[in-house]
Amino acid sequence: MTASASVHVPRPAAGPAPGAATIGSGRALALLLFVGGLIGLAASAVLTFDKLRILENPSYVPTCNINPVISCGSVMRTEQAGVFGFPNPLIGLAAFGALAAIGAGLLAGAGYRRWFWLGLQGGTFLGVVFVHWLIDQALYEIGALCPYCMVVWATVVTLFWYTMLHNLRTGVIPVGPRLRTVVREAARYHWALPVLWAAVIALLILNRFWYYWSTLV
């Protein structure tokens, strides 16, 4: 007599089993965290280097000073570029380095406890809030854009969204039965929110600096 082994798969958004030790992820999310972390890390490193050069030589002109609107130097010399008392890119070096390490661990087959995933969710949420404050400041207070900063914006929003989808689908963030259909549809059209976000930001940039863009037409 033989007994067939069975694998229990928890319902999406129902919450992890009480005895579950760790929660892993699919390869797609793991790769996204790893690659996104590396992209953000590279952008933060370039910004940190340019900031140090400006501190060393105030007349230094970063290579991403392209025109009056796309001007990293104009952004780096503002108070918003060091809102916590030190250059903002230093936050990116630490945060994106950690995200790349988490992604590498997941690619290697690691799993993390629920509190870890909730911490990751909270961290990416704070990143999104900070990024949107920086977007507001860049558009309506500073009046200039930094290409590397925009790379960071896009990376943070993307990582936040896909981390949240993972946490909803695996039950790290439990939702009621009525919202499970919403979660499934959001996962099905997972690309829609990042594309919509990018389109809205692009329109805001187009509108804010139309006085300059119109001269190029």
C-alpha cells in the first residue's frame, strides 16, 4: 500500500499558514528586485560621485547637465538634495544595495519570514512617498530634472508595486474574500499601474516645462 504525497497550497490573500517558517517568491520578482536594486544602486553611485565633485569644486558641471530643464547640477545644489542633513543618494546606496541582496537571495532559493516581507513592503512604501515628494519639488520648486533621479523614481515605484502584488497574492498582506478577485485582476494586468504612473508623470513634466519644450518643436 502506498500513500501519495500532497502539497498544500494556501489560498491567495488568505494569509500564510500559522506554522509557515519562510515565504519565497517566483523567479520574476526575485530577478526584478535584483536587477532593479542594481539599477538604483548604479544611479545612486553616479549621483553620489557627482555630489562629492560639486562639494570639492563648486564650479564642477555634471555630465547630465544637458539643458536648462535637464540639469543635475541645479538639483544637487538645492536643500531638497540633502533633506535629512546628508546627500539623498547615500540613502539610495544603502536601500538599493539591500534590495539587490534580497533579490540575489531569492534567486538562490531563499525564503523570508512574514515580518521580513512586511518590512520590505513598508520600506518600499516609504520610498514611494519620498520619491513623490521629490517629484513635486523637482517640478514645482526647483524647476529642473535630473535623469538619474528619474531612473530612481521609476525603479522605486516598480519595486513597490510588484512587492505589494507578491504580498497580496501570498497572503503576507491578508485581504477579505471580496478583494481576492481584485487582487487576481491586478496580478493579471500587473503592467497597467506602472505604465499609467509613468504616463501621468510624463504629462506633468510636459505641462510644467512646456515653455521650453515648445521652443524645440
